Amino acid sequence: MKFKLYYIYIGALLLLACSPSYNLQSHEDKVVAIQSSADSTSLAIIAPYQKAIEKEMSEVLTYTKYDLEKGRPQSTLGNFVTDLCLNYADADICVMNNGGLRTTINVGNITRGKLYELMPFENELVLLELDESDYAGLLNYICKRGGEPFSGINITMTKEGDVIKHSTPVDFKKGEKIKVLTSDYLANGGDKMSFFQGKEQIKVGIKLRDAIIDYCSKTDTIDIQLDNRIKVISNEQ
């Protein structure tokens, strides 16, 4: 019998001469398998928690009619996550990043465990506001990267990553700002989203993963397909 312990950190400690303190010099992440013949006491302690976790993670929350996959310029997975997030805040648009979505979801049942695989981080949803200049920076960022997950607007771009046209849900001429929903990681400039840095952040009060889980638990069937929220055309058109 084997039990997996997740996120066990094996650290190398260096004892400094003439000092009672320890300094962490390096660490390595490993999944450690415990053999029943080696440590029956550990197994006895872990077993009840292991069974409870496995039961919770195997719970089916919803069903998807199509594969939810990552991709550019848009993807079914990116559309799925950013669309659902707009249900949890008063925002004009939602922007995430492909790198933050850690797995794909195949057609069929979606379990709680699969959503933990999709979003293993403890990222929170936050709101911030962008003026016209920073909004232009956001659009340019999305297009130069060949597309990133977003919801609430439409963009037309060239194959070279230049913005041709886009929709704007606010009137910048009246001094309005666009309310953007994203993760705290990106809001702090993660993945080179510098246009978010320095902006006041309003915490929504829910983690991104919990929003996904909550939405799935309340939705019988996920029916997400590619749409025309972002178009790529040649310069000649």
C-alpha cells in the first residue's frame, strides 16, 4: 500500500559555526511515498485524512459538453474561466493569463479535484480601474502575446499583434474608467502586466479557484465554445 503526501519540502539546513541559528540553503519539492512495511504508525494517522480528501476530490460538480483547452488567440478554457468570473464582481471586463491555467479539462464530468489541478494557486479575485492609457496598454499586451484569456470586450488584431479595433464598455471622454477583474497575482504586475501596477485593488472576497468551484457546483452543464471575441486578420484586409 502507498500513500502520497503532497507538497513535502525537503530542505538542506546549514549550521553556522558559533551561531545558534539555521539558514535554509536550498530546498527540493518531492512527492514522498510511504510504504506500509516501513511506517505503519504514519499510515494509521494518514489513512482517515487520505480517504476523506479522495472522496471530496472525486466529487462530480458538473459536466462539460466540449473539451476545455488552452490556446491562442482564444481558447475554450480561457473563455470559460473569464466568463464565469464576471458573475462574482461588478466589473466591465475580466482578464487572466494562459500560464495561470494549469491543465485542460476533457469532455465529460468535472470533479472538484480537476478544478484544483486547473487552479492550484491561492490567488484572489480583485478589482481595479484603468484609464484610457492603461487600457490601451492592456489591449496592446493581449495582442502582442497573440491572445490571453479575457471576457467582456471584442478585439480585432493583425497577425503581427497590432490592435486594429476594439470595443470599450465605458466613455473615457467623460472621465470614466474601465473596471477590470483579475487575480491579485496579475494585479501586482505578474506575467509582465505592468499597466496594473500601482492601481488601487479592491478584493472581491473570493479566491479564483473557489469562484470556479462555486460556479461549477451551481451549473449542470458547461457549454463553452470559441466565439468571435478576438479576431486575427491580415494587414491587407
